[in-house]
Amino acid sequence: MELSEECITDILCRTTPLDVARISIVSKILCSVADSNTIWDHFLPFDYHSIISQSLSLDNAPSKKAIYLALSDHPIIIDRGKKSFQLDRKSGKKCYMLSARALYIFNSDDERYCRWVTIPESRFEEVAMLKDDLWFSIFEKINTLDLSPNTQYAAFLVFKWITTHGFYNDLVLLSMSISGGHVYTKRACLDMRLKVLSMYDIREYPNVRSDGLLEIEMEDFFISGLHDGEVEMSVRIPKSFSWRGDFYLEGIEVRPNHKKY
């Protein structure tokens, strides 16, 4: 007995975008259903209209699938250039990047401490170039309702640095809390050349991203989507730091943590 198109649609909506892409190659019938607006409207966030209205790049998208693929292929810039939004290709979960302009950076309005410049790797018009041999503090928060429910997320500090003398054994403090609850703090090294800090028994160091920037995981956390709250993130570089060079702060990215689900 053949299944009706409505039944196939209902089944596919209970899978994932990755599953639908795989199933679509099985037969012409499944491909037709898998390309329908009903399927891809289900995978798009409920508030995607208000999000994409901030970008002109999706005005002429021919279908809901085209919108989904466009949002998962490349981030769009929103919030007057201060944030970017993207969908995780496999799951359809929301990803945000909070640019340096969206963050609270100690003394960011004082050119003795911080300059706003452009670098080719950045998706934003400006990044913060923090002066060398200087301690700094970064803080920001994101509302839990802006993220996808029932999702394990992680926050990443995204940056670039050109140095003649690195951070050596100096460690930054990466902290996170949800709605003023327990504060999770860990120490990490921003110099990817030092992969083992046996002195502190720490193995946290940056990785190179596909865009050429560096990132280091701050912490992971679970979003249930049931309560209105805030994820608070901070980075502190102590005054004892010793480094020479240019440190470019791109921002903080919040995206699904595939290691956890």
C-alpha cells in the first residue's frame, strides 16, 4: 500500500533536515515531497520572518527550502550590523555571533586601549583591536528565548592575533552563567602553539576556523526553551599578562554543540 503525500510529509517533519536531504534521493515522489514548502517551513524557526527582514539578501528567495539553505550556507548580518544569524545545516538550530561592537569591552571607547579596524577575515565591518600588554574584560549576554529549545549549545570566543611574543603560560578566565545561577569558570590559553600547559594541567587552546580566525570554547549549556532567562558570558585577561602584538576581537559565537547531542 502506498502512503499518501500527507502521510509522507508528516513522517519527514519528524526527522531532521539532513535526513530529508538523504531521503529525497530515493525516488521522484519522495524528492517532490521533500522539496515542499510545508517540510522546510517546519524546519525554519518560528520567528524567521522577523530575522530575515533585517537582511536584503533573502528578498527574492523562491521557496522555503531556498531560504533554509541560504541561512545555513552563510550568516546574515542583523541588529544594525552588531550580530550575525545562521542556521546549523544539519539540525536547523539557531546560531548567533555577537560582534565586538555588541559586547561590553572595558575602555573600548578609549584609543589608548582599543581601536576599531577592518580585517579581511571578519564578517563584520569592524573588529576591536586591543592594545598589547594590556589586561581587558569582555562581557555580554543573550536571551535564552532567542535560541532553539531543547538544544545543547556552546559559546566560543572568536579572535585573531599577530604577536611577536605570545601569552606564554598566562591564562585567560572564561566564565558563563544562566539567569544569575552558578558561574562556570575555566582557565584557557589563547596561544594555539602551546597545546599542553602541564604547569596548570590545562589543555584548553584555540582551534583554527574555516574563515581563518581562531576560536576557543568558553562553556557548553543546555537550553530547554521553557523559561525566559539570560546566558551571561565573560572573558577576563589579568593584569599580569605579558604579550606583544595585535589582538583582534571578532566576537562571541553561540551555536549547537554537536559533541553533546
